[in-house]
Amino acid sequence: MGTPRLLEDTWMGAMTSTAKNSQPAGAWPQLKSGPFITGGVLIGIGAMVALAGLAIAGSHVVAATRTWIKELEIPPSELAKLKWEQAKSAAASGAGTWREHPNAKVRLVRRAVPPSSE
């Protein structure tokens, strides 16, 4: 049983010994500020270029959509009204047909289930 104690003492000694560790606790790597500033500036410039591209592409899509709508024979609002009227008419027709179907007029009566003899 002496061996586990020896291993535990060796491990604890390695963890708490500062003589073997040349770095002080909590030391951070030494970083130069120049590359960070350059990287931040390039990221900012890239973001501005991306926003400019988004604005140009977005305005083109809006302009093309407006031109396409103007070229339509039936405006989208009129087309929506027409389709709504067609849907209402089809629903009314289907409901009327369903009500007038011969099977809809037959009243089905459920038979009473005989009590079980258990």
C-alpha cells in the first residue's frame, strides 16, 4: 500500500513545486499591438466593402422587382382577389355537392352492441 501514497506525493509535489516551473502563475503570452490594430482595421474595411456590396445588390433587386411588377398584365393585388374568389367558389361548390350526395342523406344508425356474457 506504500506505492499509491508515493505516487500521490510525487503528483502533488509536481503540481505545487514552483522551482521546476519557470513561468509564474497566470502568465499570458507577450503580444504586440501592431498586428492586432492592423487586423482590426482590415476587418473594418472588409465589413464596409461588404455593406456597400449588399446595398448595391439590394437596390438592383428592388429595381428589377418593381420593373417586373409594372410589366405584369394583372397587378398582384388583382390576381390575389381573383384567386380568393375562385377559392371561395370552389369551396362553396364542393360543400354543396357534399351535402347533396346520396350517402350524405342516409342516416346511419348504430346497432346496439349486445352485452358480453363474461
